[in-house]
Amino acid sequence: METQDSFQNRVNLEPLSQGIQTVRETIGKVIVGQKKTVDLLLVAALADGHVLLEGVPGIAKTLMSKLLAKSLSSGFSRIQFTPDLMPSDILGTSVYNMKTSEFEFKKGPVFANIILIDEINRAPAKTQAALFEVMEERQVTVEGKTWPMESPYLVLATQNPIEQEGTYRLPEAQLDRFLFKVVMDYPNLEEEVSILENHLQWKGDPLDDVQPVLTAEQIASFRKLIREILVEQNLLKYIADIIGQTRKDPSLYLGASPRASIALLNSSRAYAALQGRDFVTPEDIKFLAVPVLQHRILLTPERELEGVTVAETIQQLVNKVEVPR
């Protein structure tokens, strides 16, 4: 069996570590705290996955997404979801050109590299369904013609869990297309004081001072490195055992799909790279189990009435599975 030293020498992660640290520092100049959320967003970017950010209003969900987009040198688009939004408003539509006497396809705002969807649960089901293809296959099919998306392609969606009026529950098929669901918490006392201090110092929009750090080419090269991260056979079984537990636990109405297994595998490799390792550990998998699974499983009504949370249930399931050594 190889030693840890030989593992470290197998893949050169220095360029990735330097680039990611610069992005962290860039975001940290504006956002106080939320280090776990920042790391999960970076993992998603490296693992080619989408992120659903959930939290009460005013805790910088949208600002966090804008900062990540501005830190990466790529096209950015923002879509404010509303109850009257139509699928053509986001995908695009054919417009008749009087000069050429032909219909031309005018691309919608989903044609960018990083898409921020604000308040994703404000739009009705038909608009939600319009995202299915582009989120999973990175392409849009309109009137029989397919338009591929440029890489990287990352959807960052925010939702407010408090308000129910004027919102629509996201379909399970769409939730399953998100790599992570990240629940953002309130800052602690020290962080709140730092937020106020920063606010006093800002003379204008803090985003104006944020410069791109990573290019699309660098992200593509980092993703190739991620595919070289070692995952031992016993860890593959560990992931499968965790996912299997969600399908047979009596407190769950809906278990996780094989897409969840792949999501946990891909994200654990990216997270290991963020830690400067070219091999995955059981701790990586345990850390990512909640953000990967909490939007993919459903509690039974009885468990919900007992006040049990999805995150607590996932932790209990993970603790049941024997950790490989």
C-alpha cells in the first residue's frame, strides 16, 4: 500500500490550492464568516455541480453568488424568478427578422457560464421544468434545435424557506439536479460586529473592487486534476452503504437515487483537493453527506410531526454505517 507521502507526490495540486486560496481571500474581503458555504461553492465549481442556497432574507445569499461569479472570469447572468415568468423568458425565443425574412433564435439569460437564479421557488412548475434539460445536460432544445452551453456552466439558486405565500415547491426532479443544498445560518456576535465595521468602511458597491481570479481555462484544468484524485474501493462501498441506508430507513418516505452516489463521489474528490490531498478520506464523505443528501430525501409525515430535521436524520444514517479503515 502506498504511503501518504507518495500520495501527495502523485498529483501536483499546488496551482489549484493557490488559485482556490486567492478566491477565498477575494470573497472574504466582502463576506464575513460563512467559510463552510464558500468552500462548498468552490467544491461545486470544481465538481461541475449546481448549488441551492437556502436561508432567511438578508444573510448575503445573493451577494455570495455574485462574488463567486465575479471571482471567476466567465459570463454571468442573473434571473429574478417571479410568478409570471414564462419558460421562454429564461430559455429564449424565436423572433422574426424583417430584413432576412427568417426567424432568429434570441438566447435567454440561461446562456452564460454562471447563472444566479434569485428566489427560485417564486416561479410556477412550467418555468421550473424548463430548467431540467439545461441543468442536467448543459444544453437547451428549442423548436427541434439543440444549443450546447459553454463550460464552465454553474447554476446558483437561492430560496427563502420562511415565506410560503406566492411560492411554489421545487419538483423533486429539479432538486435532484443540484449537487448541494447549502443552508446558510445567521452570523455569530463577532461576525456581526465585523459586518457593521465593514459597512462603515465601504464608500460604494463592494463588488466594484472584486477582480476576476480564475479563468475558464484554469477551472477546466483543475477539473482534470480532480479526476485524478484517488478513491479506494472500500470508500466506494462506504458511499454506496450510506446511500443504501436512505432507501431502507423507516423514517424516510423517499431515499436517494444513484445520482446522489455520483454526487457524493465527485464532490468528495473536489473537497479532498481543496484540502491539498490527492486522495479521499471517510471524513470527506461524512462532511459532504448532509449538503449532498438533504434535498434528495423526504421524511415521513410522522417524523416531521416529531420535529426531526433532515440534517439530523442524515447524520444518524451516516453514524450507522461502519467507517472503513
